[in-house]
Amino acid sequence: MTTDTLAVPDADARIRVHAVRQRYAGRGGRATVRGRAFTVYLVALFSVFYLVPVVHAASTSPAFISVGSLAGATPVACTLAVAACWGAQLAGRFRGPLVIQPFLLHVFMSTDLSPTWYLGTIARRRLAYAGTATLGTACTAAYLATDLFDHLDTALPGLAVGVGLTAVAAVGWLWGQVRAVPDNLVLASAAGAGALVVTAMSRMAPDGGVGLWLLAGVLATTAAPLGRAAFRSIRTVDLAGLARESARASQAQTYALTGTLHHALDLYRPEPRGLTTALIRSDGRLRGYLAQGAIRALRTPGRAIAAVLLLLIGGAVLTLGVTGSPGSLTFWLWVAGSVLVYLGSGWVSETWRGLRDELALAPLFGEWWGGMLARTLAWPVVAVVVGACLGGGLAVTIQWPLLGGRLVNTVLLVSGSVVLVLGARFLREMKLHLPLGLLLPVITPLGDLSGLLLVAWQFDGVVAVVIGIAMMNAFPSALGATALAIGMAACCVWMGLRRTEWAHRGVLSRLRPLAERPAG
């Protein structure tokens, strides 16, 4: 590819962009016909043996969630629309639609073309793909889980809301990347306020079915000007920052394709800022373990706020699931709350990874580590316990008259769940490189299960939490379920130590206090 063939002065910009993309697509790594045929084969197998039976079973069985009246469905639809908008904005902040291959972006940046020409085309194509996928996923989920599409009077407004929600989510994805943080906060606030207004107007309307049509109209009229403003902002995008984002995304994709998904996620951790001298007292000594952990958490304020919200909401949902009447809904609330607490436990502190590094590099730090666990685990353990207890206490206070004599069982089950979550988090954070044994085939009568084992290894923390909560839910007594959770947490800790090979070098001898270190 030469400059003469691409940078002709009087050439049209669209032709030049198309020529660059065609040259890049024709490189040696281009997908072959055989590879595409294999992808189509896998999709066909998935559709025939999984998707079709699931759709048939959903169409012939009662709906899991009944929509009921349209007036009651409007607040739920407004909540989903706000969640989709906020989620799309967050996704755009981390990896937006303008992220392309670093080499291709470098070629475009080396020309005299405006970013609107080569980034606008890519953005339109990706927004169309994302919108189509979101609409298909939303409609499929609504068809499988609800009775929204069983009747024509609910299907039409539901489909209209889905189209509007898809448009806003796609535009919000681009908006989150090309606009500054204040603009994103304005859009998020406007989305929440608009949802409240639509919900209030639907309650006041004599005909309850107007709410969904009103929401669909608001979403459609919002997506159009929002999209125009977002596309106009492409010409002012920071190309140097976009190049860094593209390089990070390419590296993360390489990690994910080679099986180290946790390394790919680590690339998107925010960089600590500020409070560099707050760890040291005025007399030159370090602050306490809890103070050090809190200061390190405050150095990434966005991550700390997200962790606090996840812990509070997760603790409340977890408590609601524990105290509810036995049933499938309460079990899923229990699982969802535990998973939220699990996510918050990882975002509340970076000392988990510091502990992993110290364990993996044990010979460099000597043989006597009595205070290492206390130094690294004091803040995350206390923060998770306090956050989950505050959220659970709020849930208990709301339904206090209904608990009766179940308070002791509630405390036991919530405590066991939190301990299980901490053990699962320890297991996940001690993860190093992908074991080669997982790449070997596991032949069973059901086929090769090596892929299933690989997925379980990638999401081992979530798998441990879900399996542990399911076993606790099946246990007849609260005390036995709590003991089971503590045992599973201990197994997770032991497996985490084995991953760093620390368990093979004498665990008990390394847990001696520092005061017992021999002189000299």
C-alpha cells in the first residue's frame, strides 16, 4: 500500500477510505471460506439443538413472569430503558464503537482525511449491528420469560418500546465514548428524570395502555437528536486517546483469545490518582492497615463508588432472598445478591492482586510472613462485611414485623453467604496463567467437555458462588448451611493458595507472627 494509490489530491474521501479498508481486509489474516462455513455450522447446531427446543418449550408452557396490565408494565419498561442507557454509556467509556485495529487507525491518522469520514462509517456500521443484536436479544428474552407477545394489544407497544430502547442504547454507546464526563452525567440524569416523568404521566392517564406508547415516543424522539449530536462530535475526538484505547483493546482481545480473560479485564482497571502522600503519617510512619486500604480505594473514586453501591444493593437483595418464603424467586434473589457482593468485593480494593504477587514471589520476601495476610486482607474483608451488613440491615428494617423469629436464621445465612463470597473472591484473584491441562480434550459420552472446563476456570469465582448458594438453599437447617458455606470458603482459600504454589511450601510455618523471627 503506497501513498500514491491512496492520497490522490482530487480523490473522493469515501473512495479513499474504502480503498484502505479493502487493502487491510485483503491481508494474510483474512477469514477463509472454510472458517466462515464452520461458523455457520456451529450456529446451525446451536439453533437446532438448543434454540428451537427452548423456543418451543417457552411457547407451550406458562410464562415465567406475567406482564399483567399495561399500566403496571410501564414502570418496569422505564427502568429497563434507563438501565440500557446507563449501561451503554458505561460500555462506551471503556470500549466504544470507534475502537478499531491500531494499525488501521494509524494509517487513517497519517492521511489528510477528517475523522468524520473514516470513523463515522465504522460507527454507523457498528451501531447498526449493536442495535440489531440488542433488539433481537431483548425480544427473545421477553418472549421466553414473559407473556408480552401472547396478545396483540401488548405485543405492539412492547415491540415499539424495544425498538426505541435499542435506538437509545446504540446512540448512548457512541455518546459515552465521544463526549466528556459532564455530558454523560447530563444524559444519565436526563434519562432518569424522563423515566420518572413518563411513569408519573402513565399513572395519571385514564387509559393505562398509553404509558408504553408514550415511552416509545419519548425514546424515538430522544434518539434522533442525540445521534446527530454524537456523530457531530466525532470530528473533535481525541485521536491520540483513541489510539491508546485501540491498542489496549487489541491487547485485551489477544489475552481473551489465549484464555487469560482475567488479564484482559485487568487492562481496564482505572489508574490510581492523587493521595500519594496520605499513606504516611506526619511522623514518617505508615498508617494502619484499614487506613491504607481506604486511602488506596479512594485513589480510584469511580471504582470505589461502584463497589459501595454493589455491596449495599447486593447485601439488601441477598437478605431479601434469604428472608423470603421458599420458592424459585427468592432463590434467584439470593444468588443475584451474592453475585453483586462478589463483584463489589473485587472493586473495593486492589490489595487482592498485591497479595497474589507476594504469594507468587514468596522466596523474594523471606520465609516469615506473619503480618502479610493482615496487611493485605484487612481492608477488603472489613469493607465487604460492613457494606453487605448495611444493605442487609436496611432490608431487615423494612420487613422487620414480618421476620418474627427468623432473625437468627437470617443472620446465619447472610453471614455464611458473605464468607462464601470472600472465599470465592480469594480463589479468583489468585489466578495466574491458564493451566495447560485445560487445553487437553476431555472425552465423555456427551462429547468433549474441555470447553466447559475452560469456561468454568475463567469464571470460577461466580461458579463457586452459585454452586455454594444452591447447596445452602438445599440444606435443611440454617446452622448446617452456614457451616457448609464456611467449609466451601476454606476449600476456595486452599485452592487459591495452591494456584500460587504457596500451599506446597509449608503454610503453617509461614503464618507465624513476625515477632517470632529469630534475631540476626
